[in-house]
Amino acid sequence: MSEQNAYQRAGVDIKAGERAVDLMKDAVAATYNDQVLDGIGGFGAAFALGKDYTDPVLVSGADGVGTKLLLAIAADKHDTIGQDLVAMVANDILAQGAKPAFILDYLAVDKMRPEVVAEIVTGIAKAAKESNMALIGGESAELPGLYAEKHYDLAAFAVGIAERQQLLSAKNVSEGDVLIGLPSSGIHSNGYSLVRQVFDIHSDKDFNKLSSETKETLLTPTALYAKTVWPLVEAKLIQAMAHITGGGIIENLPRALPENVSAEINWGSWPILPIFSEIQAKGTLSVKDMLLTFNNGLGMILIVKPQQLADAMTLLTEQGQTAYVVGKITPAQKERVVFTGNEPW
């Protein structure tokens, strides 16, 4: 009996893995650019920085999708979960003032199902291409006995490039600066353990009992901001930026602020998507719970100088990016982030 057949008897299907690679390779290759010297197939992927940089800095990020995966598995819908994965790392890198350059993915499955694996990775490649990133490598691992039937996990590791002087920093922020909020597409990829509790989703059957509209809303992929926001970074219109992920605005915005200021945000200055009001009502959650768990309609917050606000808003409009002026930077207050106006809940 051959070694391959012995491995198959142990639960690992090498041929299925090879078929998965064949199914995804065109989508992956479509993300390549002239900087990709050697992609999938070798022991490592090579990416050239090029000669356009004077003092280049590499900015890296790693993240996953979290328990939103359970909903994709329940729906047997795997074509958009890759965008969630890409967005989580690309948006983080962008928030540092770096241009996302390349990404590697890690997909671990209970059993190699080539069509499902290809669907997932094709979604990753599509989102990477939309963010002008090359998907230059990764790993698909079949791990029988580790995951429940049809379950899988996703992680991504990405790198961006910036000139040292181009990097965004809290040190650039001062009193009087203006906050621009970019709308989220929905819940993005944070807070799904609470979402599943609120909607009583404890099994695939529970999820599939929900209305088609609710299921679609819960699976809406995370917004990608790299393409629309990068021109503002290049134009030096942004001082600092916060990607609103786990911990919400309260915990993420202070990461873009120096210690001697606070951020004042005005309720009503941006639309709160209906899904957040539904979650709050179903879960009888406090405003603090909502702020600490969800983005509540703002996926990214840019901090700009008041004299550059008009130019920033104009450029965002030209990029097709909706944006709202949501607040300002004030002298330090008791809280790092202060909300004014009538609370929505």
C-alpha cells in the first residue's frame, strides 16, 4: 500500500488538496503584479519593494474572521467570507498609513472539499485584488479530528509599504482636528459571539430559521477601504486613522490619539444601520455595550486638519466613498471618547 493511500486512510486526501489548488490558481494569479517574483508553488513567496521608495517601512498585520465563520458554514455560503478576512488585515495596515502590498492566507479544514476551498480562496483573491494586494501564498491544511464536520478556520497575514515620513501617528493629532467617519457595510467581523446569542443561533438550524433578509445582513462582508482612502494618504490629508473593529469606537479611536486630547463625537452625524438597532432591542443592550462591541455604522475614522477638511471630503467623493463629519478633537476630558447629542437607544 502506498504512502499516499495510507495518508488517505488516516483522513488526509492529497489528491483533493491538489484539485483545490487547481480550482483556485487562476483567481490567485489574477492578483499578481510586477512586484511578485515568485508566488504559490515554491517554499516561500518573493515580493520586490521596487525602487520607488526612499526610506521604506514594512507594516504587517495578522487577523482572522472569528465566529462569523459559523454563520457562513450554516448558510453553506463561502464566497464572501474571504472579503472579511482581507478587510481585517488590509484596513489595519491602511490605518498605519501604509499601502497594503501582499497577503498570505491560512485555511484549516476538517476535510478537503475542493469546491468549497476554491470558493473561499477565490473570495480572498477577489477582495485582495480590489484592495490592490497580491495574494502571493498561503497554506491549506486538512486536519481530521481537529474540526467539526464541514468546519474550517481562516487567518491572514499581510504586509504594507510606506515611506517612513508618510506613516500616520497619534503624534500628528492636535486640538481642533476634525473626525471624518466612513460608513461600515454592517457588523463587519466583530461581535458575532454576542450576535449569535442575541438571535439565539446555537446551531445551523437556528440560523436557517431566520429570514432571508436577516441572514443576508448578518453575512454582509466587511467594507474594504484601501482603494478609496489611499489617495488621501498619498496627498498627506490624514493625520491619523482608526479602524473600528473589536472594542468599537471607544477602544479603537484612542489608539489614534495622543494622551493630551479627547475625541468628541456627535450622535446623529452618521446613519446607524437598522441591524444595530435590532441587535440592541433584541438583546436589551446598553449604549455602552453597543459601543464596546460593534462599529454601529462607522468602519473607519479619519483625523484631518480643519484647513484640509474640504479637500479630504472632495477627494473621498471623487473616489466614490461616502463620508460624514462626525466630530472633533478637544482638550483632554474625563473620557478619551465623548459622545454628545441624543443617544440613539
